[in-house]
Amino acid sequence: MSGGVDSAVAAARAKDAGHDVTGVHLALARNPQTYRTGARGCCTLEDSRDARRAADVIGIPFYVWDMADEFHASVVDDFVDEYAAGRTPNPCLRCNEKIKFAAVLDRAVALGFDAVVTGHHARLGADGLLRRSVDLAKDQSYVLAVLTRAQLDRAVFPLGDSTKERVRAEAAERGLAVADKPDSHDICFIADGDTRGFLEGRLGSAPGDIVDGRTGARLGTHNGAYGYTIGQRKGLNLRVPAEDGRPRYVLSITPVTNTVTVGPREDLEVDTVTATRPIWHEASASVRCDVQLRAHGEVVPASVTVAAGELTARLETPARGVAAGQAIVAYRPDPGGDIVLGSATITAGTRESAHA
Amino acid sequence: MAYLDHAATTPMLPAALDAYATAARAIGNPSSLHAAGRSARRMVEESRERIAAVIGARPSEVIFTGGGTEADNLATKGVFWARRDADPGRRRVVVSAVEHHAVLDAVGWLGRHEGAEVTYLPVDGTGRVDPAGFAELVRAHGDETAVVSVQWANNEVGTVQPIAELAALAAGAGIPFHTDAVQAVGQVPVDFAGSGVAALTLTGHKLGGPVGVGALVLGRDVACTPLLHGGGQERDVRSGTLDTPGVVAFAVAVETTVRAREQYAERVAALRDELVRRVLAAVPDAIHNGDAEHRLPGNAHFSFPGCEGDALLLLLDAKGIYCSTGSACSAGVAQPSHVLLAMGADDARARSSLRFSLGHDSTEADLDALLAALPGAVERARRAGAWKTPR
């Protein structure tokens, strides 16, 4: 129970369903701030208090579990390491994989509980299939697709069949004070939202070149390749304009040479995505389906093959802004909510067909 | 339900609750000059006399406060300020390493903001301060020491300190000696004058009185700068309208528990010994912490190797058994106990600790309930212990 509206309503619904529910708030920050500021940050003492008050109203026991060390080792350090390696991590996904459905779940099971209930917006019904939420704008199946079968078997997502609006209304009906608490955004452990500043504090300044992907010409310098993401256009501050005057985008990041490569928008287009560490729920290792390549990103049809610890997707229409470190999630369209077939961590996006 | 957390707070005695209700129905500010005020004042002064009589103090030495934390802050900060102002060379504050946070954090603040130099007296494996070490400190630094504070008995492991011995050493060097006796009054013999201390903290809710009222017993000749300024109601050292019903109920509780102490201690210590015996029989590798001889009668404190104290607490809580990890909490996050660490325990052992504390309404049935749940809880908590390993 983060202290937000979703987990509070999820807990209440789990209790109504007849389960013996205990509320747990995770203390993840080493130095929790006393008050939250706006929609950013989490795990403040105020959030802890909000969660406790929600548990009181629901009528369940409540405890705070200190997982700060695990969180820093598995999520924060991983986040920094991934950027340092030129990849773009998704810390929420990592937190689900390593903390909520690993450290928390393991401890809970050992203590005699059967499952972890969260306020994620995704559906997980009796058929065991993970599906998108009815609220597509709030759907979080992308950051849950990393969960293994064993993890899903001990997960409960009571909110997947409700819109966020409905969840808020229900919280108000239940007398939960968090009903109108603002949603959290951004990365919870970067309270001021300044990811580049956070990384610079952790990794130090590392000046390098920004080069043209087609000509190899040096166009400018940067203070650290980790500050860039594939597909990024703003903040490049290039001195030399492109010949055709069109905007340029980050095409790739090469940590070994500390180089950021840029080029025109069409050079971002990839039609083949390779990924590692696949989690695959589907019987068939080769399917035609939809794939999503980043959180809240567009969906493209593709042929996906899983073999030898690798996932390869041939996209039917090219995609842009495909960054290593992000997840590729495969979905089968379904009227009862698109079904997650599996996911993997993107290692590369390439262009096999000629440019149109 | 088995309530085994009397050291956190203990139920009000029926007589104290009745006295509270009666006094709360009457009107009158004890500082008012009319008949209603005089009546309230009379109740407060009679209460002061009752407390003084059983605690071995003069009535004028009893200063009512809003509880133990305020009394500890007043004693440490107030006496430090007064002594330092009288002689700027006196900036040292000496406390034991196992003090309650009401003392530790108060003197920590003095160190950060008032230029105090804080010296922490080490304790042995049972939690006792060594008088010889203290004597040496007094010899070396007595002149520059503003105040000393050593608790009468520890709130976590129940160890009783050699207060009279320590207080005599301080008195010999002219240093005011404060003791936090909130856990001790009503449990072990406490005599303010006889012990030779300059200041002593006691509080209502640890001995069957209400929460929110306590006292600092402060020797008449001990200078103390106020924390709270205002009407100067309590000897000009503490301001604020006196809580007449709280004070009356507090006095009833102090008088009742101190008078009944001997039989209480005998009964509860026997029950506690039974608890310790049964816990060690049920969980043979449990470690019983603290001092066998110098110990509060109601305290039992264990480390359960391989268990997280807060996992055990959760499991016992679910079975209606209420105990404590005895550690400080911020936002409910358990820290390893500074008391256990000071006693030489490592982090894992400090985190694996649980305190069971008995009180005036504890019975054999409470032990039965605990022992019915404990072995299963320990087994589960051991399996849950592996979660700490980073992955």
C-alpha cells in the first residue's frame, strides 16, 4: 500500500472478496522526506501515514516493511548501471520483478500468506492470463509482463476491470481519504524529476562527442552519454545544423567510445527487434501478434519468435525510438482485454528492409 | 488476546480511572483564586504530597509534566543550560549508551545545537554501566561536566542500573545526576532521597495512571532552566495549566503501585520466570537477554536467531498476542535496537529481538496463549528470514 488510491481500493476489494488481508507499506527511501511535493516521489512519511489510515478504514492490520536496501541494490543501482551501459531501463518494471513480486512475495509466502495484491491496472482472471486493463490510458500490463508464471500465480490485481475514475469514485464511497490524492508520475526515487541531474550525481560528468550517423562528422559534445535516450530530439544543442535543416534525433549510444550518434527521423526506424531474457507464456514459440516497445508506446503488428534465450520480432510496420533496456511485450488482441503472451528485454533494434 | 506489552503502556488501575472521572467532573483551574480554583489546587497539592510520600521526596520537589519525555528533556536540557550558564567551562553531558530516546535525542540535540560534548557510558553484555568506569570519568572530567543521566531501569531488556553507586560518585564531584525511572517506579524499590539522585523522571501510564502526565522530581537546590515559558505554575521551572484529573489519577496510581510493589514484584517475577523457562523450552536456541539478578520483574527479552523481530511481531499479532521489538520506530520502520548493539549484539541479533513485558493484570493464561503461538511463529519467521538476501 503505497499511500495512493489504487492500492487502497485494491486492498479493500481483496478484503471484500473474503480474503484475510494484511496491509504492507514498503519503505524504499533511505532518507524518506517528510512531505510529498506534488505528484513526484513516494515513500514519504506522509505516504506511510496515508496508507495506514486507509488500512484503518478498510479494517486490516498494517505494517511497514523496510526494503530500502533491496530496492537500492535491485532497482536504483540497476537503473544507474543500465544508463551507464547505454541502455534505457524501466525501474517500475524492475521493481515489480525484483521487489514487489520477489522480495515482498517471498517474505509474504514464508510468513504464511498466499499472494501479493497490488493496485496495478491490469487484469488477471481465473484463466491465469495477464491482460490489459479496461482503462487503456492507465494500463500497466507492460510493466507486469516481466512476471513469470510462478509470480503471476501468486499475484492478484483487483482493479483491472475498473477505470481509474471508477476507482477514485469507489475510494470516495468507501470513505478513503486518498480518493482525490494526485497520481504519482515519473521515477519515485528521483524526487525532483531531474533524471539527468540524478545520473550525473551518480556517474559524474563524462564529456564525449555527438556524431552524425551517416557522415560520422562530429557535431557537438555532451557531458555524459547516459543523459540521452534513443529517439530523443530535445536538448541536443548541436552547433551545426543539418544540411536539409530537419531536426535530428538520438539514434544510438555507444558507451565504449562515449559517443552519442544522431541522425534524421527516418534513421530511427527499425523493423527488427532482438531481445534477451524472454518470459514466454504461449505454447507456440512463433506467433503473429502485436508488440509494444515502451511504456505507453504505440503497438505494432509483428511476427515474434522465441528461441535459445532470445526473442526476435519482425515488425510489419517500422517503429521509432526503440531503446535497448526497454521491454518488448507481446500481446494477442482480444475483446476481453489484450492478452500478454510474453516479454523480453530489448538488446537492439535494426533495419533490415530498405528505407521507403 | 494476550497483552504482553506492559512496558509500552499498562492498563489504568480501576481506582485511578475512578479518581480521574471524579476529578474531571469538577471545575476549576488550580491557579484560580476563587473557591473552585482552590478546590482544584487542593487536589493537585494533595496528589503532589501523596507522590512525594511514596517516592521519598519532599512535595516541593515534585514538578508535574506532560509525561516522561518532557521530564527527561527538562532534566537534561534544563540542568545543562543552568550549569553551563553558571560556568561556561561545563559543557560535558554524560549519559549511558542504553538510554531511552527521550534522553538520547535530547542530549544529541544539545551536542548539535548547544555546544555540549556528549559522553556515552558503555554497558556490559547484560546492559549494566560499570561504576568504576564512571568513577574514572568523573575524576578526569568532573569539573567540566554539566549533567549526568543514567536510567534506573532499561525499557527494552529490563536491566536495573547501580543508581545509588553512580549517583554518589556524581554527588562527590558536585555534578547533578538525573535518572529516568519511568520503568522502575512500582517495579523495584525507588527512593529519591535515599538514592542520592538530583533529579528523577516518572510517568503515569507505565504504572496504571493516565497517559500525558508525569513528573520530574527535582532536588530543591538543583538549578534548572525552563523548557516551557508561561505562567510558571510549577516552581517557575515548568509552565502550563495543571491537568488536575490527570495529576489526581497519576497520584493514585503511583501510591497504589508503590505500596503494592512487593507482592506485585514477587507474583509477576514468578510469572516472568515461568515465561522465560517455557520460551526457552519451546525454542531452545533462543537467547534470553539482560541481567538475571538486576532486572525488572515483568521483563523478558529474547533474541530468536534467524528471525526478524518484526516478522515475529506480525505473526504473533495475527494470533492476538501483543509484544514489542523494543526498537525505535520512524514511520514504523524497525531499526536494530541501540540497546542490544550497546550490549555487544551484532545487527542480526539486535534485529531478531522481542520483548515480552508483564503487568498487574498478567496471568498464566497469557503465557499459555503465547506458547501456543510462538513455536509456529518462530518457524515461519525463520523461513521468511531469507528475504533479506539481495538478489
